[in-house]
Amino acid sequence: QAQVVESGGGLVQPGGSLLLSCVASSSIFRPVMPLMQWYRQAPGKQRDLVAGIASDGITTYADSVKGRFTISRDNAKNTVYLQMNSLKPDDTAVYYCKFQRFGVSYWGQGTQVTVSS
């Protein structure tokens, strides 16, 4: 059964950093590399796309995180990462990873990120 498991959330002060990780089961990663994305959802708001990395390695970012967040992947570990630097209170949200392949989406359970002093 395909599984997606996130980790790395927590409480951090403004200006701090966090690294989120998301591991997918091998059945999702092979034989075709999936599209990998990170979303976030703040209380009372819709879920928004934060960053994505395509099968060819091309990355995209929301304007609000450009220059601060970096998405990357480790194919050998079936893992996608989101390095978050210079965090702001507005970055507070539940962060979700998503893998998409052949029109099927696989979501993680979400991990809470709270930016507060």
C-alpha cells in the first residue's frame, strides 16, 4: 500500500529555520518519478501550493517563499525535503507533501509548523 510520511515540523522563532522531510513508499517513486509538492494550510484558510519539483528537476515556488525556502529530493531515499529559512509568523501552518503520478495524488498526514517568539 502506498504511504507518505512527513516529519520535521515544530515551533521556531521568527528568523529561524526548519527542515521538513517526506518519505514515500517505493511503489510511488518507481518506475516513473512523480511530481513532488509541498502545500500549507493556515487556520481558516485554503490549502496553498508552496513549492514543487518536477520529474526533470525543475523547481517552482510561491512568491511568498522565494529566496527563503528550497525544495529538493533524494531519489535513493524516496524523499522530498523543504528547507525553510528566515521563517516568519505568516509561515505558520500545517504543511503537507504530495506526490502525483499518472493523475493519482498521494498526500501526507501533515506536519505543524509554528513560527512564534
